[in-house]
Amino acid sequence: MKKILLLVVSLTMIVGFAFAGAKKKAEADTESFRYDIEYARSNADGMCLVKVWSYSKKSRIAADQCRKNAVHGIMFKGYSASDGTTVSQRPLVKDAAALTDKAEFFDAFFADGGPYGQFVSAVTDGSMEVRKVGKQYKVGVVVTVSKDQLRKYLEDAGVIRSLTSGF
């Protein structure tokens, strides 16, 4: 009985460490913010729907990172439509140096359970796509980002200037 219990505990720890290692790798991938973002479809009320493609060796972890990558994309990359239409959005943070100048703010903002989560939600209509690319998975998820609320949050934090602040 003790041998079985010891075996179960050992296997649980091994699986836990393996998942933690994969999660840590995904976090490293996310810190380098390796993803693609594109226009998905229109929505009203300051919300934008984008498709985010994240990369990782584990498809589930890449899917989890899509939410974080979507907010980062709205803030620093912007997006355009992949279908050739003229739909596009410029990034909210126009100063590329802001990421390093305000590193402490962004580290806390994008931390697990950080404030970024209040501005994004995944669309659950079967919109997830998984593709195998070499040794990694490319996972695409359509997410909704509350762009107007995110802009207000960044303005209040002093990261970006208000639209009414003048030239």
C-alpha cells in the first residue's frame, strides 16, 4: 500500500513539474511576445474582435497565452485585416520605448492574473484553430478586447496621452 501511495505521489510530482516547465517555457515565449494578430470581425461599443495566433510546443498553453497576446497586440502592434479589406487599427501605445521606460508597469500588467485580463475575453464559438508548425503548435483564437476601456486604463496610468490632450 505504501509503495502504491509513493508511486502515485511521485507520478503526480513528475506531471506537475513537467507542466510547470511547459508553462515556464510558454511564459518565456510570451515575454518575447511571439504571435500574430489580425482583424476578425466588427463589434460595437469600443470592443474589437481579433484573431491571435500564439506559438508553443503545447497547444493548450499556446491557447492560454492568446488572451495576453491579444492585449499586447492591441497596445503595441495594432492589426489589419487578412482578407485584403481596409480594416486596420493602429497600436494604442505609439512610443516603442514605453515598453522599456515603463517596464515595471508592464511586468505587473502582464503578470499571471494581472490587470490585462479584465480587458479581454475569448470567444467560445468553436473559433480555435490548431496547426502543427515544425515542432510547435500555432494556435489561433478569436478574442474580444475592450479597446476603449484599455485606452482609458493606459491614459489613467500615464502610459499614453489622452485623445483630448492636444498636440
